[in-house]
Amino acid sequence: MAQITEPDEGFIVKVSAFPDIAYWFSDRRVVVQVPHGFNELIRYSAITRAHWMFSGLRDRLTEAAERSGGEGISQIKQAHFDRIELETDGGIVVLEGLGQSYVPALKFFGWLNR
């Protein structure tokens, strides 16, 4: 971690996602830890919007309901409830496997963009 830490950067929380992935939240960015090392995932200043599960979630749920009713909606929510999409000017960045940590993370990203 020391090799990727910037001068005066403070890491605040680590969220363990999948067995071999962790997200480290600092005072300025999110760093992802994977088996081969650490990589910057996104800087907070680059985030324009945050979405629970997917941008366009309402459309996905409507399509699922039309295809298979409430069961389709339940399947989407069960499979992706702990997923956050972060919009930037350059595209979408995804955090997955957050477990129940998705709630405070989503609130934090929303707070950044108020």
C-alpha cells in the first residue's frame, strides 16, 4: 500500500468485497486491492453521479417486470444489491461485492455530489 499512497493521503476505511478484492477509501480516492497489487479506481473529484446497482435502474426493473413479473425484479436485486455505478465524464466505474457496505458507500458518494 505504501507504494501507491500519495503524500499526506489518509486512508479511512477498507471494504472487503470478494474473497480477493478490497476497496480502500481515502480522503481523496478509492483504491482497489486485487491479488497482484493496488490500483487507483477513481478520484472523488471525477465522480459526477452515483447509482445504486445501475444507471437506468428503473428501466431495467420495468423490463424485468414485463418479462417475468416480480420474480425478475427480485433476481436483479438479489444479484446486484451491493453494486454501485459511479458516473464520470469518461464513463462508468463499478464497485461490486460491497455487501451491506453499499449503503454507507452510496450515501457517501451522494454526499460528495450534493
